[in-house]
Amino acid sequence: MTKTPMTRRTLLATGSAGLAVAASGLVSPLRAATVAATPTMPGGANNYLPGAPIVERIGGGGFWMTGTVRRAGDGAPLAGQRIQIWAHTTEGHERDPHSHGATLTDENGVFRMEMPQIVPAFGQAHGHLAYDSDDFQTVFLRPIMSSASDTSLEAHFVLQPA
């Protein structure tokens, strides 16, 4: 077997081939394997109602709850995932069935739900969200708004397979 010396030409050719393979997507970035699952938040399941219906919006609207859903490990967006949303709003309390609704993520793992303005409950303006389907482990979130006058709140899920 003949050993070819490493010249500038072979170094450039080898490096170019490596870049072409990486750009083709055949090599996964190292960081993609490190996306950790979202832990359930304490208090997130308060007043949860299993099976809330999928709706276009909750009540009269005016406030937006948004976010993303991705898979743990590779961080891939998850389409068609059910996210339930509920809160204490200008139109009802967290425990009222009409204050609950669910939506599905789009092809990019994004969800959006319009709902009435969230108002403080127990001293904090906050929302509740749940991933509550069977493909992944259940996760409850309870994000707190920075101000009670905010007109939107976002939350992001990274889900671990069930």
C-alpha cells in the first residue's frame, strides 16, 4: 500500500469533500443531539380539564398565547401536536370549562391561540398550557407574564417520547 503525502492540494480536496457532505445534511450537527426535554412545572396542572375541545379561539379574544413544540434529542418541530390552554381571564376563571381550549401545531411545530386578556390570579398574571396526547410524555407549563398589561405570552415545549 502506497502512502500519499498530505499536500496542500489533498488537504483542500479532502476538506471540500467534508464540507459538501456536511452541507448535504448527511451529517447531523452535534448540538442537535443535545436538546433536552421540557420538565413539567409545579402548579402547571392546576384546574386542568382532560379532553378540552379543539377550538379556533377561547372567548372574545384579544390576547395571544403562542409557542413551539419540538422533539427532545434532535429538536425537530412536531406537527399536529395537541396543546391545551387555559387561564384566569377577563371572561372567566381557570376552573371554568369555557376558559379552556386546545389547538394543534402547524407543520413547523408552531401553535397560536387567541383568548381573552389574562388577568392576575393569586397575585400573578399567568397562563397554563399542557401537552396531553399519547405520543410523548405529558408536560404542564405555567408561564408568568412580565406585566399584567401584556397582550401575549409564549411557551415552548420540547417533548420526550412516551
